Amino acid sequence: MNLYADFAERIRHILIRIGLPDPVNADGRLRFVVEPPREAAHGDLATNAAMVLSKDAGRKPRDLAADLAGALADDPDVASVEVAGPGFINIRLERHMFAHLLRAIVETGRDYGRSTLGGAAPINVEYVSANPTGPMHVGHCRGAVFGDALASLLAFAGYDVTREYYINDAGVQVDVLARSAFLRYREALGEDVGAIPEGLYPGDYLKPVGAALAERHGESLKALPEAEWLPLVRAFTIDAMMVMIREDLDLLAVHHDVFSSERALVSEGRNRVAEAIDDLRSRGLIYEGRLAPPKGQLPDDWEDREQTLFRSTDFGDDVDRALMKSDGTYTYFASDIAYHYDKYLRGFRLMIDVLGADHGGYVKRMQAAVKAITRGEGGLDVKLCQLVKLFRAGEPVRMSKRSGDFVTLRDVVEEVGRDAVRFMMLYRKNDAPLDFDFQKVTEQTRDNPVFYVQYAHARCSSVFRQVAEEIADLAVDSVSLKNAALDRLADEGELALIAKLGEWPRLIEAAAEAHEPHRVAFYLYDLASALHGHWNRGKEKPDLRFINAHDRELTQARLALVYATAQVLAGGLGLLGVSAPEEMR
């Protein structure tokens, strides 16, 4: 049951009945919203329908609001309606609606809030996609958690989600990786290689790769020219790095459906890059020309020469973009176009790329490219994850010895645990910087959001353990709880908790549409706060406690509320990839 969608439909029918056009946009979405009021004292629901539609009606917003309020007041589920300000409408529900809502939540369980918003549309979420040149670092960690939670959120909202990792296994950086591994191979054979030369990867993680190369090839690689050993060592090392990356991601419970290879775009009997460029050229979107020098400091990749350019400015970009380097090879941008063209050919019209903060310049050009290569059918949303700064008791954390120059994902997860890492990586909006303090995320206080939310679920579980001791024969299965006397829940704390549960389906759809899983984390904290707040009131007023051995009927109704709260907490934590413990010590 989506309380807000239900009343939006009721208002829609009233508007049509009083002579207004159907208030639906071309995409099928309503033009007005029904939402929680800004202040709980104003009611249970609020709508801006009169303000949004007054122009269509040719009337003042407050006059239209008065008519809407009069019609809503006749609804048997509405206790009162009030017009506020320039034309907002605040709605207070009859008490039985809270019982009806709670019954629906108990009956639906973990599926409460699941939506058909996505209409089973295929959507590709590409995230992590770290260069396979070493272990995952903490910056990758944030993108991994964000992308994984976003994919889960979209699936819960009704999309057909494919989780994808793009392996950047072509270009200069993997050749540098191969040369670094070859150095460790020589070292494994007993050669003194000295200090790692500038420009190669210095981390100890390549020592096992060098040893494995030595075991497989013996001394034979040393006798080959670089042109022959480089592709062998490169392929072997990339495979080894991807095994390491998968192991790192498994620590976070992050798993992908598809691993796509950049190198495969121009191999295996096809050349997707050439196909994409030919398609754009056939439509007059490729030309030979010169780019004007950009203002300010010249970037390293700018060249004052005639070159092959894509008309990206036709699709909203700031400048046209080069597709070929001076040596005749494709630019990274050309490969990126081909990769998204490949996604399009695989049936994806909706695409999301989760990238690091340093990819800000990538957004406009790739959105332009996707518009062009899909003939306007495809859309790309690029979500940038800002930097993570690590602290311990307020002091910056030092770098990892194993990686050489950064803190690894494994370092962080092994110290504080998967749950703390995942929740805290989602407790800020993705485009806001994040300070992660190892000490604070393990504290058992309200100031530690992951503890506070998990503790709320554990408290719910403890209530059921307690009732089994105090009223052993009380039926507490979901069917019995659904049929409990839920109309007896009348305390303001109980009703506020039910109202907060009622926001969950709306929150899911709003977060899915905005591609913002942090909203789920924020909501769970607020729900936990509502539960803890009501629990504390029970300490002061024993008659508000969830278990009352002298009133079995009321206890069963309150247990239905606890059960519903636990289902939403567990379901929300599950979307974030965080466990919902039944006990916390």
C-alpha cells in the first residue's frame, strides 16, 4: 500500500470530476505531489495540487484549494482538511487509516514498498570499473557501495537491472602494469632489481604475480624481446589483478553480472569502435578539423592539428571532441563511445555510470555521445562519487604499505567490518565529500548511524524474545498480527511510527527516480529514531510499553507495529547491503 499514491489518485479523480483536464504529464506522471507536511502538527498528508493547476483552471490557487478541500472532506477516510498559505492543502486522516496501513505492511512484509515504477525497463548500472592495475583503494570503495546499493534500489523499484564492470584493459596504463610485473618476475628469478623505477607501480601486490610468472615460464621470458613478452605478461597480470579486485569486492558483498572488456571492443572478429564512428560519420556527425585552444592552461592532450572530430556540441557539449590520436590510434573518448554503443546494442536505453570525482569533465561529452549514438533513444546519468578522507580519532590515516601509496579497500573493511563501511559510504550524498573516522563508526552511540539503525532492528527482535517469555501462548505470527485489533493503537508515538512507515513506498520511488540511495540511509535513521523515541517513552510511562501481560489484545496490536518496523528496517538495510542483526552486544 502506497498511502501517498493512493491519495494522489483520489485527488486526481476529484480534479477531473470538477472539470479540470487530467493532470498527467506526457510521461504519465502526475503534475502535483502528495507528500508529508513540513510539520507533523499540520496533518498527515499535504498537496500542492491547487497551486500547480490553478492556471489550467483559470482560478486563484486558494479558491481552487477550497473546492478541493471541500471534496476531500467528504472522503470517509479523511478526518479534516485545511487550506494553508497560498494554496497548500493539509489533510488529516481518520484513525482507522493507520490500522489499515499497518495491516497492509504486516501482510506484505519485506515486499512492502516494492514498486512497479520501472516497468521492468532494462537499465545498466556500471560501477567500480577501476583500472586493473592494483588493489582497490578506499575511493573505489565508495563507488562500489554506491553503485551496488543504487542497483538494488532500482531493482526494488521495478527496473530490470544489470550490474556491470568495465575493465580498462587497453592503453598505456596496462602496458606500465605489465612492465612492473615483469620487473617483479625478474626479481622472483633472483635478480636484484633495485629500487622500483619512477613511472612503474611500486606496490608489493605485484610480487606474487612475478612469482607466478616465474613458476609458469621459468627463464624463458627474459630471452624474448619486449614486443613478444609484453602481451603475454599483460594478459597474465590483468587476469591476476581482476582476481584480486573480485576478492576485494567480495569483502563488500559487491558482485557484478557482467564484466566488459575495453580490449574486446576491437577484437573477437569485430571492431565496435570503428562501427560507432562509421555510424556517426554516416549521419554527418564526424568531420576533419582543428580545435581551438581551450582557455587557460592547455591540457596535455590538446594538439594543434587537423584531426577527426565528433560534433558533440550538437548534443549539448562545450566543444567538439577528438576521436583519433596523432599516431592513428583511437582516443579514450572513442572507446567510451563504442562501449556505450555496445550497451545500446545490447538493449539498454537507460544507462548509469558511477565514476570518481576526477571524472567531472567526462559528463557532458559522454551524455552528448550517448544522445548521438542512440539517436536520442538512450539516456546516460553520470553519478560522481566525491573523495573519502580517512581519520582515526580525528587524525588522518597513513597510507598502506602493501599498496605503495594509498589505503586499500581491504584495509578499511578488515578493520571496521562490511556493515560500517557500506552504511557510512551511503550516509552522505554521493557528490559530497565524506570523512570516515575508524573510531566513530565503531562507537555504540546515536552519533554512529549504522549502530543506531541496526540497534533499532535488534530492539524489535528483543521484544519478540521477551514476549515469548512473558506471554508464551500469545500468537505472534504474521497472520495473527495482521488480524490483531490494530485500531487500539492510539498513542501519538504509535501513530507517528505508523506514519513514518507509511512514507517508505514514496521514499523508494523518489530515491529510485533521483538515483540517490543515500535517501534510504537517511530514512532508516529517522525510522530508527522514531522507534527509539517511542521505546524511551515507555520507560517513563509503563502503559506505553510494547508488552502488557494484562492486556493481550493491545500487546498483540503493538507487536504488529514492532513487526512492521522490523520488516522495513531489515528491508532497507538489505537494499544498502547491510545486515539486520537480531542481537547486538
